[in-house]
Amino acid sequence: MIPLVLLTEKTEQVKIALQKKYFKNIEWVDDIVQQDVLRRKTQSELDAQLAQINRISKDIGTLIKEGKKEEATIQKQAVTNLKKSIDIAQNALKDIEHAMEDKMIKLPNIPHEKVPAGKTLDDNVLIRAGGNKSTIAQHTPLLCNWDLVKAYNIVDFELGAKITGSGFPLYIGQGAKLQRALIQYFLDFNTSRGYVEVLPPFLVNEASAFGTGALPDKDKQMYHVSEDNFFLIPTSEVPVTNMYRDVIVQEDELPIKLTAYSPCFRREAGSFGKDVRGLNRIHQFEKVEIVQIVHPDKSYQVLDEMVGHVEQLLQSLELPYRIILLCGGDMSFTSAMTYDFEVYSQAQDKWLEVSSVSNFEAFQTNRMKCRFKSASTNKTQFPHSLNGSSLALSRIFAVLIENNQGANGIRLPQVLHQYMGANSIKK
């Protein structure tokens, strides 16, 4: 959530920045500023009335002691009238604050000044590419993942649809083992670099979903357990970051580095066509996430480090990849800056997104009331939160098997041999 002081003191700059995200209701910023003026005026009048009641109450005590009952009775009536006015003012204040909050929670985060302008994929900026496409096996014909998994009997989409519905794949045999191997390798890779592993709940309450910005932004994309008002998580970022909701940490506890595995659940409403075939886009998938909560002065340095971390992970999997800086119109509701990682599928002849690494600055921590106490000033302020996919498994799984298929099986990258107990997947 954008801090109110920023909205009131840098109104025009905020409006210009939100236009970079193509936010449609820019006028809300002016509405909030006007409501804040009215809020402060109402609060001032309310404070004056409360102070007047205190003064009159003291006078009533004095009058009673002096035996001036009639004057005391008149003052008591004045207090009664003031209390009615105060009730009206308090209700008005609540209405004003509610109207302000209703708009403030729907304002997206302000993009960083270095975020490129634009609205479409073509406006995103290629940062760099890595990996070598020439190492991809040129087996003929190359099968896409939805056909390849059938040939090797490692994922069954039809049986998953029978059990649950379309978009809920069932991993079998070596497919289930490869999925488990990837999860374990990703977690080991992250913890070896200082991230503390946690295993969070896979359902969250409304406060947690709100804290990271999933609500109200993605309410239509999340599965909702209405009876308990719980939400199935779209990513472990939500429960992991909310570990620090309503928490004040000491400055020397920063940075906080966490990693977590979880299944992820997304309705993906409105997704149709060939781009969603097979493992390209599904309703339940597994992911390993990295989350950091850091000092505001260091968050963009940390963002670069996290990008480098995910890049090393992709290099170890021997996959061709590229890193994209998203333009303002292609960024998420909560992000101030986002880098996407894409890997190349030879079989599909296309790039598939497998990770997003984002800096949310104080947007999430403000919503969660996560603060840290400065060692120099002893005052509290909001840290910055960051997260990244490290990695999303369904598309990694898809590209690994597509790019490494051959006449004698599916070759596995060296780093997975110890986890699979084999160097390839055989029919």
C-alpha cells in the first residue's frame, strides 16, 4: 500500500508513476488527498470537542463541591449535547477513513524510475541471455511435453482430470521422482546460499492474502474455501512473507532470507488456447520460492543478488535462458520492479516463463504492518520485501524433458543425477 504521506506530499509524482502501470482510476489519488483534508479537519473538531468535555467535567466537579447544583446540571446537559456531537463526528470520521482505505488498498505499487514504459510484451527489455541452444538434442521428431509424457508414461493429464479436473496433472513413476528431485535440488541450492527453509501452511486467511496484495487484486484467481474463509495459496510468498505480519524486528536481524516449497493453486480464469497445453499452464503446480525482508537502503542491491541466484540455478540445469526487465504495464499489482526469467523450448520453439524476481519495496510491509527498529534512531520504519521463484517446476519439468529427449531416453543434467539415482529417464 502506498504510504499516505507520499500520496499527500507528492501527489502529481504518484499520479505520473501510476500512469506507467496504466492504472485506470488515477483520479482516486486526488480523491484520497481531498478525503485526507476532510479527515484531518474532522479529527481536529473531534479533538476539540473531547477537550471541551474534559474541561466541563472538571468544572462540574468544582461546581458540585461549591454547592452550585443548578449550574452543574446545566453543564451536565452541555456534556450530553457534546457527546451526541462527538458520536456524529466519530461516525463521520469512520466513514471518511473507510472511503480512503477502500481506494488506497486498490492503488497498485509505484514502479521504480528505471522501469521501462510500455504495456505489452514487446515493450519489455532483454537484459541478457545465457545457455547454449546448440546443446539441445536434435532428436527427430521433437515431441512437446504433452506428447512426450505419454510416450514415457510419466505424467497423466486424463487421469488427473478424472480425479479432479482439467489442469491438475498426475505425475507417475519417474515423473513423480523427477518432480521430487527438482524440489529437493532447488531447496538444497537455496539453503546452501543462506536461505532458511520453512514449510508453510498451504491455505491462508484473508488477512494474509491482503498483506501481500493477493487481495483484492487476485481474488478471482484464487481458490476460496468459503465456509472457513481460507484461500489456497497462489504461491508460498503469501504465507512466508506473512510470518512477519504485525511484527517489529531489530535492524540487526535484517536481512531475513527464507525459502519454501509448496504446491500453488491458481484458477487461471480466461486462459485458453495452445499456450496452455500440457504443463505450460495448469491449476496446481509446485514451486520453490525465495523471500527476503531487507533494509530499504539495500533492497535493489539484494534484487540484483536474487536475480544472480536464479540465473546460477538455471545455468546448473543447462537450460538456455534469458532475463527480461518488465515494463510498467506488464508488472504485477504489488511490484516496484520485476525481472522475468524465460527458458527456451526447442520442441515448442518458444520461450516459457519460469521465474519472476521482484522488489515490492515497502508496499507489502506497509499492508502487513511489518516494521524494523532502527539502531541509530530507535524509531520504526518499513523494511522492503522481495521474492522470486526458485523455481516454478511445471515449466522447468516441461523444458527439461523437451530439450533433452533423444533416441535412447531423456538425458538429465549432471546436478540431478544424485537426486534421481540415474543419468536419464528411460521408456
